[in-house]
Amino acid sequence: MTVRSSDVDRQDPALLLEKVFALEERKGFQDTAVTGGLAALLARNAGTWLTARPALAATLRRLSELLDDYAALAPAERARRIAAARQLLTAPARITPVQRHRDPGHAQHAIEARRRDGRQNSQPAKTLRAPAISSLDDPVTILPGVGTQRARQLEALGVYTVRDLLYLLPRRYEDYTQVQPIGRIAHLFYRTGSEEIRCTVIGEVTEVSERETASGRRLVHAEISDPTGTIPAIWFNPYVARQLRPGMRIALSGRLERQRAIVCFRNPEWEPADEDLLHTGRIVPVYPLTRNLYQKQLRQLTRAALDAGLHLVIDPLPEDTRKRYGLPSLPEAIGQLHFPESSQQAEIARRRLAFDEFLALQLGLVRRKAEWQAQPGNAIPIDRARIDTFLRSLPFALTNAQARALDEILEDMAQPRPMSRLLQGDVGSGKTVVAAAAALAASASGYQVAVLAPTEILAEQHAQSFRSLYAGFPADARPAVALLTSSTPERARQEIEQGLRDGSIQLLIGTHAILEDWVQFQRLGLAIIDEQHRFGVLQRATLRAKGDNPDVLVMTATPIPRSLALVLHGDLDVSIIDEMPPGRQTVQTYAVKSDMRQRVYQFIRKQVTEGYQAFIIYPLVEESEAIDARAATVEFERLQREVFPDLRLGLLHGRMRPAEKDAVMTAFRDRELDILVSTAVVEVGIDVPNATVMLIEGADRFGLAQLHQFRGRVGRGAAQSYCILISDSEGQEARDRLEALVHTFDGFRLAEIDLQMRGPGEFLGTRQSGMPDLRFASLADVVTLQQARREAERIIEIDPELRRPEHRLLREQVRRFWQSGAGDLS
Ligand code: ADP
Ligand code: MG
């Protein structure tokens, strides 16, 4: 039997060579294990192997030195060489080069000497043999030492397969690369005066003892010596005493601490110094843990997963792409992610994995966009004169930003491909009038328009806004507007059904009732969706299906930074209204503690006495509408009974029936109520220009964007308005957030601050948005994101379905990525 050359390509070089050497031994060192001989095998394949396992470079070099003249040697010498070669493969070949300290010192030499020794030492190394695995999707139980119990612990981390383990992101790293001679440590400690010195020493255990502290904890004490000195180490882990023996050579890494006059290690990481260093003397990964699973074990597991599976990792990125963006290969990145050679390498590795994530994300989004736009849509002829007449009929002129957005939309509508556009603008920036103008353009050309709102109240408000915006426009040219919500009576529904079919209704405004099957348009040309984040892609698709690929305009009042827009709405073109209509007042904003509450109540009373109205918002106490509703109800009753017995209060919460909510909102709008008490789950996106106070309880429980939305509910009329944030949170972050709101009134700016403070996961509310989780990518990686976007566009352009063989792996990656979240991209 010889080793087939097809194996050479597929296998991990180390495993393959091990096989070859074993065979050579069995055949009695005749140099017949591979055709052409061992030296030739190495010469032929060194290049390929190096590419696959750059970390093997040193080993491969030494191997060829050892085996160069193999063919010419006597069998006895050959046996010695093979033994040495096998030693090389099993010995600590993967020791990460320890970063050279400016003054290498004794310990540094020691580590290097040890490394040299390890190579020549003929004792078999203890390294666990990598098991043969055939797929990265093999369960973790295939790894040595992983039984059902360990597997269950790993499941808690979301790790089921070898692949999951390879992609397990360290929470952070500990830099233990600084190796010090023990004799210098005290000096180092006192000279820098820093409490935060981390370093590594290598030495012999000279003493181990165990005792009980005054507080009854078991304490293990050890002395470690090298030729320059001795240092104590203590652990509050009795287990250590069972493993440490005097005479052992160990490497210790950790934080130095002073105990009285003596510097010592407290709970340092340690491991025998004659093994491959995983926990000390290097940049050490710190993983997320679960009960009964320890860092050391997890490191050994990722090491085992790398040994067993890294050779199966194939890079889906073409080399030229990698070159263009300066990215390492995928196997390299995964290796460096766990056991990086330096902090920079760890960051480079993370960036590579982030790129892949962004790429999978963008490939999905760009493909979806391309798919939609590949379908034939309606080229809606735009009657510009009619639009201008409409705009002139308004009591105000459009802002430049509104005019620009409208132009972009109209131009898009005139194209034969279906529009997929996002209209983004802060609360009160005037999106509705832009939408109304677009709707008018469509209806003027004989198309129908659907406007989808997230709640009944908002749908009604839209219907009213549209009607009043069209009011100054010649009656014969006004589009006919109908409203459809779940509380629309049956008879009206029949009329709507009829009107939609015969085309007498041109604008249908409503809630998701619009998505029901019976709603059939004669000729739907434009679908406008408000508050996009509440509707999934699926609803968008349903709405689309009601027409012949109608143009779609999505409106959102949640300003998001551009980088995020690319992530969240990467399948849409974006128009932004980044300018407020003139004369808008600034809502005076105050962040106060609850000891001010009585004064705030007095202030509200004063405003009400002057004829204005107020909102009081209660936060989400629990993740349960029922509980929140109860909390708000209790507060409402207290306020009505004890604080404002003479005022008219209304209550709004998520457990009320739509008709009830509606009645309360309407009463508030019509000034039949002075104060509206509400939970956050209720959309308060209604225009009540007479409301001047927005009081938000437990303000730290809301995101910045949401607080800004609440604030946008006041300041809509002429009177000075106020937003008061009550919070007793001492948390720095919470205080910072509220402080940002006090001083910043620009929604985009606030969104950026929010993103920075809370990170994208919370900012987006990933679960709700239908976005898969980003694990490696951070939305601060704007450049990487843009690169991935560009790459995705390039790839989809040449291979829209990712059908080409060279894109097979990418396609798989895209599928896996979108499956990981609530993504509904098939
Ligand atoms: P958004 O939907 O973006 O929150 P709206 O469209 O509801 O904002 O507009 C808020 C208010 O501003 C409305 O009363 C609207 O009539 C008014 N408005 C819109 N555009 C302008 C403008 N260019 N100049 C003055 N007022 C405007
Ligand atoms: Mg609005």
C-alpha cells in the first residue's frame, strides 16, 4: 500500500505525513512509503501545505532539512531521522512565537531553549491525537474528552458541531506574552507602580502547601523558582494542589499582586512548561463560559477542534478578493482567532470573519434587491404640472430635503423597474407630505395606492393627514381615499372591496387588514409602508403581490446611521430628509430624579390650567404586556385619585381592544382629556399639537431612539413644549444616554450616539428586525461593511444566483448565515 496522491491534496499535511512515516516504518525504512521517495514528496508539496497551514512553516523547513538526503542514508540512520521527524510533528510544533521582550532576559531564553529541547527530546509528546473527522458538521462529541455532559455544556454556548467550536468567538484575550525572569518581577512591580501588571514566568515548583484562610477558604500556596529568583503564587482552588508537584517545570501567567511586602501571583493560569503552551506565555483567549465549563477546558477543546478540523476549512473567498481587501485566508483567520500570534493578528482575524459575515448579509440583501428589480414593473408617467399644482396648494413650501426626496421617488417611479425605496426622516421632518405627493402622482396616472400603517390610530391619522393635505387641491383632481382597519364594519368593507375593484378608490390607507386576501386592487401601482421596522420582509412581499410588482416606498421615522441603513435596509435605495421644516421649536428637555416628581406634577397641572395637555409614559416593566398594563393601570388610578383628582385622565395600554384605544386617543386629541397615561407599547405617534408636556417615567429603560420618538410627540404646536425624563438609575451609561437627549435634538446624531453606547444588537432589536445575528462584525466596521457591500454587488452582478462552482461555498455561507437568525431569505 502506498499513499495516493489524491490524499495529498485533501489532507492535513501533518496527519498525512504522520501516516506516511508510520508506513515507512512498517516497510522497514526502504523509502518506499510514497512513490518517488520521502524527499521528493516534501519537495513536491511543501508549497501547497504552506498555503494550507502557514503555521507549519518552521516544521516543514526542519522536516526537509531532516529528510533531504533520506534516500542516500543507511536504514539505521533513516530510522533515527523518521523518529526525529515524527517527533517534530507531535512535539509542540504550534508554539506561538512569544513576543520578544525588549530585554529578552533569562526566562525568554529559557522558553526558547525549551522549545529547542522539545524538538530533540525523544520522549513521546502528550499532545492529544487529532481524531479523523470528515466534516465540520460532525458533532463536538467526536473530539477527545467530549462526552454527553460536556456536549450539553457546550450547547449552552450554542456549540453543537466542530464548526461551531471553530467559530466560537473569544470574549477577549489576555496578553501574557511578556515573559520575565522571576528576579526582575519585584523591580518591575515597584518601578511602574502599576496595579495591573500581567506577565509570565517559567520555573520549577519548589514548594506546594495548602491551608485554610481566616475566612475558611482553602488556599493553595506554591513557590516557583528560576535561576534568578523565587516568586509565590496562590490559588483559591484546592484542585490545584492535587496537580502541582515540587520539581515540576511550569509556566505561570497572570496578574501580579502585592501581599504585604511580597509580590505574588493570585489565581494565575498555569500549565506544565514542557507542553504546547495554551494558557500561558502567549495571547490567551478568554471564552464565554457556562456552568462547570472552565477556560482551560474550552481552550483545550478549541485547540482540539483546530487540530481535527482546520484542514477541512476551505476559503470561499477568491484570492483576488482577499488581496484587494488585505484579508488573511479563512483557515489562517480561524487559527489566529483562537491562538493569535499577537493582538494585531487577533484583530485581523476578527476582521476577516466580520467581512465574511457582512458579505453573507450583503449577498442576501443585494440578491433580493436584484431579484425584485429584475421583474418588470410599472413605468408610471409623472405629471409634473399636477404635482406642482398640489405643492402650491399647500400652506407651506417643501424644505430642500423634502423636495430632493420627492424628486428621487418620482424619478424612481417613472422607471420600468419596481422601486424599493426607503424614506427616512426624523419625527416631524415631513415625510407624510412627500408620500402624499408620490401617491398623487401614481393616482393621477391611473394607478391605485396602498398605505400600510402599523396601528389603527396611525392609519386613521394618515387618512386624515392625506385628506387634509389634498384639501386645498381642486376637488375634481383629488384622489379618493378610503380607510380600512380591523374595526371597519362589514358594510364598509364591501364598499371598499367594490371600490378597489372598479378603481373608484384610489388610495387605500389601513393597517395589516390591507394584507388580507379579499383586498384586491384593480391596478396597484404604489405601496407605501410606514414604520417599516414593524413589518417583516414577508409583509412587504405580500403587499407587492397585490399588484403587478408595484413600486414600494418604505417610510421610517427611526433615524439610523448610514452604516446601519446598509445593514438593515441593504435591499432598498434610501432617501433621507435630514432637515426640519422652519420654525420648529426645540423641546426643552430635563433629566431628573424621582425626588422631583411632585414638582413635575405641579408643572403639569400648571400647563393644563393654561389649556395644554400632557403625556405620562410608563416603561416596560416586564417583558409582558399584561404586567405592564397592570402597572400602568395602578399608576393611572393613583394619579387620578391622589394627584390630579380634578383633571381628566385617560389610560392607554397594550391590552385594550383597538376600539377602546381608539376612543381614548380620539378623546385626547379632541381635548376631552387633559392627561394621557400610557405604556410604551402603545403607539403614541399621533399628532396632538396642543400637548406640551411629555413625562417619561423610568426613562433609563428606553433606548435613545425611542425616547426621541416620544419627545417628538410634543412641540408640534406653537407653544413651548417640555420633555421630562425621570430616572433614578445611577448607571453611568444610563445617565449618559439621558444627558445626550437633554442636549441633542437631531435624531440622526442621537441614533449614532445610541449605536455607540448600546451596540448594534440592542440598537436594532435584532430579533424583531428579522436580522440574523452579527457575531464577529461590529457596525463600527463601516469600512469593512462597505467593502463587503461592494464585493456583494460585484458577485451578484456576474452570478446573480451564486450558481457558479467557485461560488458554491459562498452560497452555502449565505444560506447558513440567514438561517441563523429570523431571516426569511430563502
Ligand atoms: P413626519 O411624518 O415626518 O413625522 P409629518 O409629515 O407628520 O412628519 O409632518 C409634521 C408636521 O409638519 C405636519 O403638521 C406637516 O403638515 C408639517 N410640515 C411638513 N412639511 C412642512 C414644511 N416644509 N414646512 C412647514 N411645515 C411642514
Ligand atoms: Mg408622521
